Amino acid sequence: MDFLRPASWEEALAAKAEHPTAVPIAGGTDVMVEINFDHRRPEYLLDLNRVGDLYEWEVGQDSVRLGASVPYSRIMESLRAELPGLALASHTVASPQIRNRGGVGGNLGTASPAGDAHPALLAAGAEVEAESVRGSRRIPIDAFYTGVKRNALAPDELIRAVHVKKADGPQQYSKVGTRNAMVIAVCAFGLALHPETRTVRTGIGSAAPTPVRARTAEEFLEAALEEDGFWDNGKIITPSVAKQFADLCAAACNPIDDVRGTARYRRHAVGVMARRTLTWTWESYRGARRASKGAA
Amino acid sequence: MRVNFTVNGRPQEADDVWEGESLLYVLRERLGLPGSKNACEQGECGSCTVRLDGVPVCSCLVAAGQVEGRDVVTVEGLAEFARQRAERDRCETASRGDRTAAPGTSLDEARAWQARGSDSQAGEGGELAPIQQAFIDAGAVQCGFCTPGLLVAADEMLEHHPNPTDADIREALSGNLCRCTGYEKIMDAVRLAAARQGEAV
Ligand code: FES
Ligand code: FES
């Protein structure tokens, strides 16, 4: 095994071009487990800890450019207002020690359907900034996950950053597991309301071969909200709408039975989380509306 | 490969390190510091917790090569680390005093380190970090396997949260498993350390 220690992003890209099989390691929270247990013996480890840019983020006009290695603990502390869904998801990652090391780049690189960040990224809307010596490109998050633990990266590409849309409305994240800490999701659900465009977006984790959106459910809810003027009148969402939304979210799953849960349970749980997160986000949308009216 | 890094305030050099080796392995097997425990090697238990550039991490998940040039504090250096922190705090509140003696803990000292709290079994002495003393006084140690990781994690929390709520403590220690105590005495110990820290100011 060889340990490559690029001191800059350019050096990292050059190393990856020269050794496309090199396994990038940043927080190490996935890679080291595989090495410790002898599940993987990569020829090259490509250490990204010395590439400082990967630990930085910039809050722009419409989106946040989040460096691939910004630890989850920093996202929780510093980006709660801009990226509330991702901040909530970050808080459910493992434990403080793991959140101090792991970042979204690792979640994306591993592309496990159970990765905690995925539902939040899908719901908020995001693009993955991938780069190689050949150039840089932005991959829409919807096109990023291509199969179980597979993603759209080319062998010579590295993830530099994720561009996540800044929240323009309430976002929620929910995760089912056997305890509060140190838990791999049985399944997870992210929901973001986008009042500016009058759209909603969802993200489902651990209930299909890849993280997915529940598009039919989104379209249904958008139409229902539009039809009855909910965005303007801020009324409570009717139970039948919430139920239909929940059912459509459950139907978007394609889960399996495994040690963590059965397919049936996962489908059921996703429906429950969909209904709950809809209630929570809609309540806070109504609250914000009332507050801004009161101020006006 | 060779890895140069700072351990408990002193520069150290580890040789013949295999590229896939963890920091935990280097500490235990190459530097002779077995305080950090190996219980799962997958980030689940926290018994290998150390501070890397001040931040608590699972040393079993840090590749040895990643610590090149960086700063690690292990449980063996915790007493000295806490003492220097307290001194720094005092210096900052008073005028800036001179810093005396070489900082940190040498490898020999760290290897020879033994708990000498003021406890009937552990004997007399003052060479414990306040959090270590609190663990003894509260009876928070049974088999002791989880203790080093808990001490490092709890000490770091108290550095940032002088008056933690129970929820703060639980959150900060949520990455550390204990299979003996049921956690209640550990909670007591951290509350005790926090209260004593408050009195000292
Ligand atoms: S040995 Fe590192 S977390 Fe368990
Ligand atoms: S005292 Fe035995 S594991 Fe905690």
C-alpha cells in the first residue's frame, strides 16, 4: 500500500489522475473501518487532510458552497440557518467523535443508500462539484447516485464541494433507528418546502438501492397546495392531503429486508416520517407567515 | 513509512508504520501508550478517543499518515494537559506569567503513568486531571475499559461547557459506550467535575 499526501488540491488531482484506483481518505470513518477489518486493501490511499480548501465553505446569494471535508460538527454549528435540513441530518450522524471527522464528501463518495446527508441534499436541491485534471463539472444531486454504493464520478475525479441551495422555507429531517446515537439509518426522510417557487422536495434514505426523491408525492402535494391556495391562506393541511402524500412517499420506496428492518417496516416508517415532517414544516411555514404579518 | 507528530506536548517519531495502520495502533503498539483502548476498531465505542489538534476523534479511524505534523493528546497526557490549561487560564486572568519547564509529557512519563488519586486504594497523590479524580470519587469506573475514552471526551466537553446540562453531558458522551456502569455514575462524575470546576473559579 502507498500513502499519498498531496499538499494541495492540484496535487490531489494529479495523484488521482496518475493512480485512478487510489482511495481518497478524509475523515476515514468509512475507509478505515474497511481497512481495519481487512475488507479492503487499496493499492493507494489518497489523504485529503492537508488540502485546506476542502474544509472551507462560502455562503453565496442562492447557495452554499460546502467543501467536501467540512465536518458535520461544523455544519451543525455554522450553517443551521442556511442549510437547516442538512444541519439536522448532520446531527444524526453517529457520534461527536465521528461528526468531528466525517463530511458530506465522504457520504457522497461512498454513496451508501443509508448515508445520512443524502435525503437532506435531495430535498434542499444540490449539485456536486467534481473535478479531475481534465476539468471541473457540476453533477445535479438527482443524477449523482447511480446504484448501490455507486455514483457518477469518473475514476480520475474527486469531489471538491457540494453546492446546496439555501433554504427559502422550512426543512425537516427524520431518521429511524434503534437508538439516538451511533446508528445506521433503518430509513430516513428529508423534506424541504420552497415557498419562493411554491415547490416541495423530498429525499428518502435507506429504502431503495439509492437515495431517491418521491417525485409523484412532490407533484401531488404541489398541486394540492396550489389548488386550495394553501401557500397564501396558510391554512392547516387537510388530513386527507397529508395521508395521500404519506402514501405516495411510501410507494416511492423500493426497500429490501435486511438485519436492520424489513421492507414492509421501512415502507411504513417512510410514510409516517413523511406525514410528520410535512406537519412540522407546514406548521413552521404558517408560524413564519403569521409572524411576518404581525410585523407588517 | 515514518510518521512525525506531537504526542502529549512532545515531538515523537514512529518508524516502520504500515500505510493502512491506524493512529490507535501507532499509539499502542509503536509508542507503548496503551491507555487508548481498542474495543471495536470501527468508531462505535469511543474507547480509543484522543484529541487531534484539540478535537476529540476515534483514533482507530485516523490513518497514521494523516497525523503527520499534527498534535495528539492521549489519556496518559490528560493530567498534564489539564494542569497546563488551568495554569494558562490563571495566567490569562492575572497578568501573563512566564511559562516554566518543558511543556507536555515525555514518552517515559506517559508509559509509567499511573492513577494516583486521593483514594484509599489508589493511594495519595495529586497527579490526576480533575475529571479523573471525579471519576474515582463518583465510583464511575468498573472494568475501566471505556474510561480513557470517556475521560478525554468529558474533559473536552468541560473545557467548552463549564456548566453543562444533563443533556449536554449525554450528547457529548454519546459516542462512548460503557458496558458496566449503566452510565449513572459516569453522569455523576461529570457533574461533580463541573461543580468543582465552578468552585475553583
Ligand atoms: S476502538 Fe475506536 S471507536 Fe471503538
Ligand atoms: S466500566 Fe466497564 S465498560 Fe465502562
